[in-house]
Amino acid sequence: MIERDAANILNLSYFYGTKIDFLQSMDNYLILPALYLPPISFFSTIRSSSEPILLDRYEHFPKQTYRNRASIYSANGKLDLIIPIRKGRHEHTKMKDVRINDEADWQRLHWMSLQTAYRSSAYFEYYEDDFAVFYQQQHELLFDYNVSQIKLLLRLLKINRQIGYTDSYREDYAPEIDFRKSIHPKKENPGGANKPYYQVFDNKHGFIANLSIVDLLFNHGPQSKGYL
């Protein structure tokens, strides 16, 4: 068991480039999926613990999850932004091997939707250049694309946390550290993701909980970390 767990964290690295102490307790980390512009619950989960993060590269890609879907607040209410995936037997494809379908014009549409939804928010222009690059350059692998955004978001939120990656798939992590299935569009929001905060269109549709973290960030900027 110890040898297998050691192999799982062999590729761990600090968010700021420092190596993790491999002698630490094997279960002292959070097991998380690599999500697209993750929901608030993803970051509230991270904030609720001081443990390092282990992103699962070897889980089978599940459909209809936040791995290729982000929810934002548009003038018409909740809007899902979905990254198209290359066709294939996705249920048997490891997350690290899932390829983005760049034949679709999704980057332009997603960026236009973000601009339309948040141009009038207090902090969109402040962060605009940080996010624009993700919609101006092509990206092949979904996992790598999502990880790059997660690292940016942790930096903008000023959450200094260790990030690592699994080297194999493991099913039997302890439930209290395994959030691969609990952060899901069809499941109850974990943590403090339901706490209300000001949203641009809440006078039209009311408060919408657990949207992408960018909804909080564009509306509240540097104060976002305090909400988490």
C-alpha cells in the first residue's frame, strides 16, 4: 500500500516550484479533478484545508461534468460554456489524454460570452488580459488547459497551495479527501458555495450559487478570497 501511494505522489510539485517532502503522510492531500474555470465549491474546498492538491490525471473522463463545462451568469440567467471534445469512447479515455476539438469555434464564443456577461462588472477589465490568452491560442489537451487556468486562479486568489498529479488511478481514497465526484453540476454544493454575494444580474434573476469562480472574481476582485 505504501509503495503504491508513494508512486501516486512521485510527480508532486509545489505550486511555486518547490518539491514536496515525500516523507509526509501519504493521505495528507486533497484529491481533485482538473476542472474548466472551476466552480466556487472547488476553491472553497481548497480553502477549507491546508493540505496540498493532487489532480487526477488518470481518472476516466466523465461526461456532463465541470471537466469541460463552466457555468457563468449571463443577462438571461445561468449559461453553460462547454468545451467540445474530440469524438471517441470518452468513458474509457484517461483525463490526461482527452483532446479538445478545435474545429469548433468554441474559444471565440466562450470569450465573447464572458465579455458580454462581465464587461460591466467591477473587475473584469482588471483581469481581462490574464484570461484572454486562454481564448487566443489553441490548446490540444483538456487536462493541461484546465491545469493552467487553475494555477492562474490560485495565484489571483492569493491561495498558495502545493499542486501535484497522480501517476496512476486509485479508487479507494478516503471520502474526506476525495472530491472527484462530489464537485458535480447535479450534486449539492459542498462547503460555503451557497453564500450570497453581489452579482451583476442578480436584480433580474436573483442570486445563483456555485457558478464558475470567475463570477466571484470579476465581481469582487481581491476580496474574493475572503468569501471562500
